[in-house]
Amino acid sequence: MAIRRERGALERSVMRILWEADAPIAGRDVRDRLAAEGHDLALTTVLTVLSRMEQKGSVARTLSDDGSGVRFAAVHSESESAVTSMVDALAAVTDRAAVLQRFTGSLTDADLQALRDALR
């Protein structure tokens, strides 16, 4: 029986790996790093995920320096991606104030202080 993952969990894992990489990496390297975390995935599965993420604009594909293969990298930094997600989430609701109130109510004191500092 196939293991069911939380929706988007595999993409989040792939993005984290790409953000942690010093340079664009091969699909095989992404698969190996996922395997080290306990994800037993075929290379074709990982390449399909990377291809779909490229179509969404999250991942860029480039040729390796020697032209022997392709490498993948995140298009945006982790913080830029988080901002985009937050802006998209707010754009999808009609009562933005209610969402912001619930969101800020879930923040830690340190997060609230960082938010206050950002608003100044």
C-alpha cells in the first residue's frame, strides 16, 4: 500500500533541499537527499515533481557546466516564497482583517515583536 503524504509535503521537502543547496543540483542528488530523510522515491518520481514545480515557476532548470545533465534550483529564496504564499492567501479571502487577526493570534511573542519592528 502506498504511503499517503500530507498534500504538498513532498514539494516542501524538495524546496527545502534546493534552498539548502549551495548551487543548482541534479535530480539524482535531490532524490538521494530525500532518501536520507526516509523518502523512498524513484528518480523518475523526483524528476516529475521537479518538472511540475518548474511549470509552476518554483524551480529553474539549467544545464550543468559540462553540459552532461540538468541541474535544478529554487527560483526564489525561502523568505520570498513565504511572502508570496502569505500574499496569495490574503488575496483569496474576503475578510482579510479576520484572517490577519487569527494569524497574529497564533504568533509567538518573538514573532509579534519582529512584526512590530517590521511595521515601524
